[in-house]
Amino acid sequence: MTTALSPQPAHGDFAARVRLPRLLTVFAVTLAAVLALPVVVVLLNLLAPSTDTWRHLVDTVLADYVANSLLLMLGVAFGVIIGGVTTAWITTMCSFPGRRVFEWALLLPMAMPAYVMAYAYTDLLQYAGPVQSTLRELMDWGVHDYWFPDVRSLGGAIVVLSLVLYPYVYLLARAAFLEQSDSMLEVARVSGYGPWGTFRRVALPLARPGIVAGTALALMEALADYGTVSYFGVQTFTTGIFRAWFSLGDHVAAAQLSAMLLGFVFLVLLLERMTRRGAAFHSVSQRKRLRNVYPLRGLRATVAVMFCVLPLVFGFLLPAGIMAHMAFTSGDAQFGARYLTLTGNTVTLAAVTSVLAVALALVVGYAGRVSPTRLVRAANRIAGLGYAVPGAVIAVGVLIPVTRLDHLLADWVQSMTGSNPGLILTGGIAALVYAYLARFFAVALQTVDAGLTKITPSMSDAARSMGLGPGATLVRVHAPLLWRSALTAGLLVFVDVMKELPATFVMRPFNFDTLAVQAYNLASDERLAEASTAALTIVLVGLLPLIVLSRMMLRPGPGQSRN
């Protein structure tokens, strides 16, 4: 008995079990504080005294920033709800030719950065573009003989952003429709409701939480956009932040504009919470997947196909085709060593950020599992706050403290060695990777957390019964089971970093450009044909993982059948 129950290993094992959860808690709280620092810095600048630049902005353009941002939000909300909900209902509840393809293909516009689509439609619809040129030739019109809508306008920005962002609503609305049971919709049919009545009176109210959540995500992305609104000449808060920082050289005014933009983001989040309050619906049916969908034939099937084809064509196929045509007929004159360097820079940033994000998410997510205290849960929420914050705001919030730290480090090194090392953090990619982590860590954390919830706690109990401590359990038990979730998280962060423009544009080191920066700079100089090469590469790199992920996310779960 005494030999089998040696007290020393038990004491050491107990100490390890107590020590590691504490260390994980400290790590989670510290990481949350570091990732939340940019937001805190921006908010603290509200207390800074107003400058002449701020007063100038208030007197001249601040009203335009507010009005255009509000109109952009309203327009994009209308567009993504109409496009996302309609396509989600059709592909879920109706049977028609091509439905299986549309289920995943309707997510492809997510691989198309909004600024890339803006470049494509500008080339197509501008005065010298093929559409207007063809109209003038066919109708024998002169310059002042006709009116054509200007794509480079607030309306154009709303359309472009709606086409890119409707998949957020489509994905969450379709998931909500898939969860509605046979019996619930059969009751609607027995009650005399047809397809439209069932949709309006039963399915739509039940799917409201998912629709609202998807709309909120789309609105936050629209507020964060810089490339599209800047290229179209629409004055919003993001363009104002860049103007205050670069043109006027006033980081306090830029931070104060960033704080106002944060107010819009928090308003979206508040409205989303208020709208969803109490709107939690649960099905008691064991058959989660509706098998008796509405079969469509003839004209109705044609209309359904058109509803699905239009957003796919205008949101992905057409702009991608325009970019491909320009890339292969003209393309970037710098294609070669310079272009390979740009691609290498982009892939390096995306790879480093995705690996760090997944590694940190594994540790933080596991901390929430072995030490599920309120402090850890709050730290996890704070660490994921950056995803709701525009890249331009993150960049301002990172640059202010990191630049000061850079100067302190340089002064200290110079005092110790007698030589000035230059900018250590902002002179390399460290500060930029930090900004990416602050912006996209939530993507990795939510994906890893979803994977952890699928691992039964009994496996941890079994590991402990075999003498494994929390650290060994993470490495030897949880990590092998989480490889799919970790891979998914890494791919999502990789694609997001590839497309990110505002933070990259502000914080990239000197002479360190990426594909997104190259595309934006060339397009800003009206060199769309040359910008097409970098833009098309961004789309192609993000396309393959998006197809894989979309098919995985739309695959029916256990107990759900394919119609």
C-alpha cells in the first residue's frame, strides 16, 4: 500500500495541477491586456486637448464623415439582408437545378476584397470603359447626350460593399434555416401557409438572431473599409483618419476620429444585442434538417436560379474576369523580381500572423477550459475585441505607444552601446504583426474554442487518471484532436491578413510593400491594368481555402440529411 501510493509524486502532481492553471490565467489576462491596448490608447485620446486640426475638421468635414458613414451603414444593411436572406432561403428550402453548387459558390465573394471589386467596376463602368463606349457607338451619343450613374460615389460604394459582404448574412441565415425542424414547417403548411407565408410568418422570425448577427458583422466590415471609399472619393471616418495622420500630421486628431468611429462600431454592437435580446429559439424536434423542400419547376426554377446567379456573377465572376483579362493582356510592368518580393512579403506576414494567432488561441482557449473563471472568460472576450475594431483604428492605437517605446529602446541602447540602433519595432514587421494579432486574434480564438467544445471533458479526466498533467494533456490529447480547428483558424487568419489594407498601409516598414499596398497604390494612380496582377493574386490565394472552408461549414451535421 505505502509503496503504491508514494506521496512525493502525488504532491508534485498536485502542485503542477495548481500551478499551470494559474499560469494560464495570468497568460490569458496579460494577452488580453496587450491586445486591448490599441483600443484603450484610442479611447484615452478623447481626454487629450483639442488641436487646431481637430477644430478644422469639425468646422469643415466632420459632418460629412458622420452622414456618409450613416448612409453607408444603412445602404449596406439593406443590401446584405436582401441578398443574404433571399439566397439563404432559396438554397435551403427550395429544390431546383444547380442548388448544390450555389450552396457553396454563393460564399465566393468573400474571397474578393472590396477594393479589388471597386477597381474592376471602375474599369468597366467609367466614361472610357467598355460599357459607356459601346453605348455611345451603338446610340451615336455625344458626351452630353446621355446620363450614366457614377460608380465612384457613395451609391457605388454601397453596391460594392453589399456584393462583397452579403455572404456573412447568407452563411448565418442559412445555418438558422437548416436548424428549423420538419414539424415546425409542416404545421405552417397545414395552417394554409404557402412558401411565401411560411417564410414571412415562421422561418424569418425564427432566423432573426442569425440574420442580425450577420448584418452586424457586415456593417463592422463596411465601417472598417478604407480602400473602396478612398478610391471612390467618399469621405468617411476611415479616410479622415488617414488624412489627419498623413496629410495633416496630427496623431491626436487621428486618434479622436478613431474614437468616434469606435462609437459607430459600439452602436452597431449595441443595436445587435438589443435586437437579439430575448430572440433565442430552440427546436424540440429531433429531425433538424427539413427533408420536404419546395420543388421548383419551369419559370419558378428559372427565377430561383437568377436570384442565385446575380450575386455570384456581380460579386465574384465578373470582377474576377475583369481583373484576369487586364492581368493577362497588360498586367504589372514590374512583374518579376519586384513582384516576387511583394508576394513573399505578403505571404510572410500572413504566415507569421496565422501561426502566432493559432498558437496563442490554443493556449488561451485551453486556459478557459482548465480554469473557467469569470476572469478568464472576461479576458477571452477582451482579447477578441479587436475584430470589431477597424484596421485604421488598430493602426493608430498601435503606432502611438509602440513609437514611444521604440524611441525609449533606441535611447537606452544608445546609452549602453554608444550607437543608435534606429527603430527596432516599427522599423521591422514586429509592430505590424502585433496590429494584425490585435485585429484578427478573435477569428482564431473563436474557431479553436468551437473545436474545444467538441472534446468531451471525460477525455481530460481519462488523461489525468493516467498521470498526465494539464500541460501534457494539451500537448498529447487536445492538440491532436484540434488539428482541423487549428488549420481552419490558420487559413481564416491567413486570408484576412492577405486582404488587409488599412493597417498594412499605415504600419508597413519603409520599402516593405505587400500585394494589397501595391494594388492600392497603382489603382490610386489610375493604373488599373498594372494593379490587376496584384489584385488577382490576392483573390486566387484566398480562393482555395475559402472553397474548402465553405464546403466544410455548409456540410450537414450529424443527424442532418442532404436533400
